[in-house]
Amino acid sequence: MCLGFFRGAEEERYERLLETLSPVEQRWAQYQPWLERIGYRLRRRYRPGWKPSWNGSWRSIDNCEDAIPPHAHGLSVIDAVRLSDNKKVMLKLVPTSSNELPIWMHLNSVELRADSRNHCVPLFDVHPLPDTDEKVLAVMPLLVMVNQVPFETLGEILRALHSFAEGLAFLHEHLIAHLDIARVNCLMDPGDHLYPKGFHPIRPEQYQPAGTGSLKLKSPTPHRSRTIAPVQYFFIDFGESVRFMDRGLAPRIRGSVGHVQMPDFSNAEGYDPFFVDIRALGYMIEFSFVKSYRGLEFLLPLTTSMQNDTPSQRPNACDVLDTISGFLRRFSEAELRSFVPSTIIWLKTISTTDYKMHGRQARLLGRPPIYPEIPGFEIGETTKPLCPPGSIWERLVLWAYY
């Protein structure tokens, strides 16, 4: 047992618990050989013959990769590696009886996927399960919480809000109400460059040194700023979503949905689901951004109107997008590059030293304050890059900081 004589009874019980797979994990472990055949590999914990790496060693279980159980929603999702390109992905079991898969597939049609306003999580593939017709296996990118890496500048925050507002306007334009907009369903794809040394799919604050084959985790995970390494923002989870086919009919549904209780649900005649999305997004913006970062009070009139108790008094998604676009045009380049510290103790933030370092790096690379740039937006005159994109100098600048 790992350092058992230094650990309390609770820690020892937890350690023993992790030495065996839970019933949920056992199901995924049973799928592992099949998953290998169709091109996906689960973490070592779920492979045949797995034995805990901490047994018989002095290694702390907290730093053992194979001691990490699946995602909190492990009953339906688990991380994996796609063998064709070693890309980390998320596997999700989707009920075939729900609207989730048809809506998700529609959003990933060639036509809609080509629209840059589509900020719904990509659907890489769908596989029938070998043991049931009640669910299928959906494959999507591995995403993280939006604040997993601290926002550093006002421009980075407004870029994120613009993506979510634009994505919601896109959904509503195509007569789809999400109906479960919440912090846990508005996620970020860090891409290949935000974490230069990678990150653990369940504990992004830790990472596994590449090329060593070691199961020992290290922390903290080095990261760049979003201005240096652009990210993408996506809506996930269409399990409660509704798609309407007739633009001429006033949409109405009944019953509670999503994570937030609303006065809309008490209407016996039903309610407009699109206004539910507006209130939910307003709540998310207020509590995940306005109340979490300093200097965002200018967003309060917008979030207050979005959460109006009278649905018809709320702005529509296009109005929300126009308002956020107006903020992007209103602020100067210097203001968009300004530091936005967190106001919450437990929320990750960075030091002013790191902020200044990232700022110098951004100037060397000629990064605009809104990056990736939004078509149609001109944000002042951006510094000409001293290190042209793709040059050896750009690679040296990125390498020098990490």
C-alpha cells in the first residue's frame, strides 16, 4: 500500500476503492477490446490485466495516472485516444430514443458545419454498440471548462462571449432550442497549442510527461494565453434540445428543462423555449463572467435584460450578439488587452508577471487583442509581427517561454 502508515483511515479506504473498477468502469473495460478494433484506446486503467501502479511503491496515489476514475458523467462519457492520429477524444453513449443524436447529426451536416457561426461541438463519428440497440457511441473532441485556463484580458473574455452569443443565434436561426445552457455545457477546445506539454483529460491541472511511458503525473500544467494559442468554444449536450420544423408556428413546450429554474415553467399554456435559452445564457454570463472577473459590470444591463421574468421582454439571440459586438467595437485596443483579474479566491488566475510575459509574446507574434479574429471586425492597428507566422523565429518565441 502506498505510504499507508502516513495516511488516515479515510485515505486508505479511498485507495482501496480505486484498486478495483466500479460497475460503470467495468462496462467501459468490457468495451475496450471492441474499441481497439474500431480505432480507439482507453486509458491503461481500463485495459486487460491492469494492476494499480501504486501498489508496492512509494508513489503517492494522487500522482498516479491510473488512479484517476472517469469523468463525473462516467456512466455515459469517457476519454480515449483515436489511434489513427493519437488525438484525444471523448466517447459518449447516446440513447437512440432521444432527439439528441438526430439534432447533433443535423448540426454536423456538411452545410451547417461549414458555417463559421456554428459553435456546436463537432460529431466525429457514430458507432453502433456491440451489445445493445438502445444506445450508440458518439465521438467528439476532448473539451475542458472555459475557465480551466484563466482569462487574461478583456478581449479574451469578449471573444468567448461573442462565440456563445453567435452560436446561440445560429441555433435559433435553424429553429433549434438548446434548453440546457449552463456552465457545464459551454466548453472550450484548447487545441494543440494552449497546453504545450499536454494535459490530463480528467485532471487538466496535471499532465503526463510525453514520451516517457510513465504513469506519474506532474503539476501544474504549463499553459499559454488564449491570445497566443487560440481556442474554440462549443455548446455540448443536446439531450434536452428541441428542433422545430415550421418557422411560421409559435413554438411552445411544457415542463422543466435544464439546470436553472425559471418562471417560464409555471405557464400552464406552455412557454417559448427560445426565451428559456436567452435567460439561461444570461445567467451563465453573469455568474461565470461578470461576478467572477473584475471590471465586467458593463455587462450587467445585458444580463439583467436577458433574465427578465417576463419572457417577451428579453432580447432575442441576435440582439444579444449585436450588443456584445458593440462592446467589441467600443473598446480600444489597449482596453481589450487590459488585464482582468479574478474576483473569486478559488478561481484560477495568473500573476501580473505572467500577464506581462504573455503580452510581450503576443506583440512579438503580432497577435491582435481579439484572436482568432472575427470576420468584419477591425480592432485598431495591430502590431506588425516581428516573427512571421510559421517561421523559425515564431517557433523559438513559443519555445522560449515553455
